[in-house]
Amino acid sequence: MKTIINPPYSDWEKYAKRPAFPAEDLEEKVASVLEKVRLEGDSALKNFTLAFDKVNVENIKVSSSEIEIACAEVSTELKDAIAIAVNNIKVFHESQQINEAIVETISGVECWRKSVAIEKVGLYIPGGSAPLFSTILMLGIPAKIAGCKKIILCTPPDENGKINPAILFTATFLGIEEIYKVGGAQAIGAMAFGTETVPKVDKIFGPGNQYVTKAKELVQKTGIAIDLPAGPSEVLVIADSSADADFVAADLLSQTEHGADSQVVLLSNSAELMEEVKVSLNNQLQLLPRASVAEKALENSFFVLLNTINECVDFSNLYAPEHLILAIDNAELFAGKIKNAGSVFLGNYSCESAGDYASGTNHTLPTNGYAKSYSGVSLDSFVKKITFQKITKKGIQNIGKTIEIMAEAEQLLAHKNAVSIRLKKLQDEK
């Protein structure tokens, strides 16, 4: 893990770029998978599951008996923890419900906006060595609050053709009953195009590897909405001499275990703190079951020593991290200076893991610099905003002339006539 000391501002852009992990012919491979799923449906899903997950799946849809058995395997302790997390996430996302007021823009013209749930949504939940059942909470809870009529879930099976019990319990706990044993790019294709078993949806949510990410990008071009652009997980920590080096090291390592392509960054104005973090990082790394993965991620990560915390904030805004931790004195005073970040954690005890699981905020966030222009998933992600307007006789008389002048200036005379014909009839009624 390299350390960069007081780099000139002209070099910041270079350091803010994420490492690239190109897969040979990635787009071509994913496009081929999507096309086979579109044309062959369930048959393609089963063939790809056998090829990629090494398991022959007869029934793509998870049965009620499978769910019942899986739920019995989940410990009471985990069930209780999930229940607490559900409550916190629900409270935070319910607070995002807003009844917008009717606004009279000019006498006789009323405008308003209403949130309407997206009817059919698909949730992709990664499985494998790190089954992300917590992501079901982050996607399923706001979908339920929004009132989405159909919520389906796709997740890859293990080598025995089973889904991780925690995934099945969490989905069932939220009332999500349509669960399918399919992962990877083929799962995205199934939700985008529909198959004999998997329903077509209007919008696809959820993280995944580069194949899943590329598949979401490609199906978006066909008119299927996705939650947001996503890449490898990342965290940036800004720490000063008041920070606890062990806390900082732990927060950095928490993101490295997501994958070898993850990136973690430490910015500080204290060289001494940086050295303490390095020591703690090495000590804690030895204790991690996923140490080999974390080590690879650290190879793509770096520390930056800058003169002031204000400079650290400026660098962070350029980097636009998925997760930003301010482990500094009076962190709240710097909160207003944060312009680009997916989610921000203030103070030494606000660990990023809290946001990943149970504090209430959503952990589905923009990565790879997309925090400059994208928000994380929220209740708004599951609704459409439809505008309404009501114009009375008095209203059309008040704004009619304005519309006529503007339409004529654009040489759209049919637009002008739609107003003029109304104004004339009103004039004739007098």
C-alpha cells in the first residue's frame, strides 16, 4: 500500500482515478449471455447455471418447502438482529415519504406532483462466499414502502443447488416470495426480458461482479431501468491526530474484504497517525479469514499525506467516494463542505459497517466516482414522480397570451392554436 506525500494539486486527478480491471471481451461475452437468455429463456438459464455455478438446477423458482427448511436453519440470534435492522431501515425510509402540496403558480393554474410506485422490480442479490442478505433489506424495505406490486429476487445457488438460508429467511421476513435460483449476467437477462419462469420487470436493483454490472448497463440500453452505475466497493477515510488508528485500520479493512478490486484510501494531515494505522492494518489483517482477498485490494489502495484537513476534504470531493468517514475533531463542522459522496460517517464511532447493516441508511451507493452525479438508493428509487395540473377558465386567460407568444416564436403554430381556440370560445361566451 503506497503513501503519497503532499502531491501537487495538478496530480490529484491522476490519483483519484480507480484502478481498471478489464476482462477480455467482457461486453461481447455478456451480450452473448443476454441474447441467449432472451431467445431461449429457462433453457439458457439452466445451461448457464450448470456452466458457471457447476450445478444442475431443475426448478428455477425456490419452493415454499425450501424456504421453510432454510428459515429453520437460521439462528434465533441472527433472526433477532435482522429484525432490529429491519426496524431501523424502515423508520429511516418511511421518513422519506412526502405529500407534496398543490401549488398555484398563477391565479387559476394549479400544479402538483405525486409519487407512484414502479409496478414490477427485480432485486439481484449476490451469493457465493459472501451472501449479501443485508442487501435484501436495503432494496426490499423501500420497495415495500413504495408499494411496488411485484417484487422478485434472483440469487445464485451453491454447488448443491441451494440458496443461503439467511437470504431466504430475510426475503421471507419482508414478504418477498418470488425467489429464483439464478445468478450472474443471466439473472439480469431473465429479469430484463422475462422467461417461462422468471417475470419481466420494469427496473433492476442490486450489486454484483463486473459481469452483472455490464449486464445491467447493456439491458438499460433496451429500455429497462437500473438503480445506478456500480463498480467495486470503496471507502475513503479522512483522519487527523485525534483519530483512533485501530478504528481507522478496521474501517479500511472492512471494505477490502469485499473483493480484490475494492479500493480504500486514507487521507490525513498527520504522518504519525498514518504510521500507526499501517501497523494496526498489518496486525488486523492477519486475523481475517478473507485476508488473501484483502491483501489484493490493498495493492490497489493508498494513503495521502496533505497539509490540512481542508485539503483532505477537497481531495475527497474530487475522488467522490462511495463511503466517506470523517474521523476528525468536530467532524460535523466539515459536513457542509462535503459535495461528493455516497454516504458520510461522522466521528470515531460512526463505522461504515453500521451503514452496511443496521443504522438505517441505505448501503446501495454509487461507486467509481459516480457520487458526483448519482444518489444512493432510497424510497425515491422505487417510485416515479408524475406531475399534474389543473387550469380553469380564468387560468387559461391569465397564461394564454404567454403561451401563444412563446409557441409562435418556436414556429409551433398547432401549439399556439390549442390555446387560441380556447381563448376565442371564452371570448365568444361573453
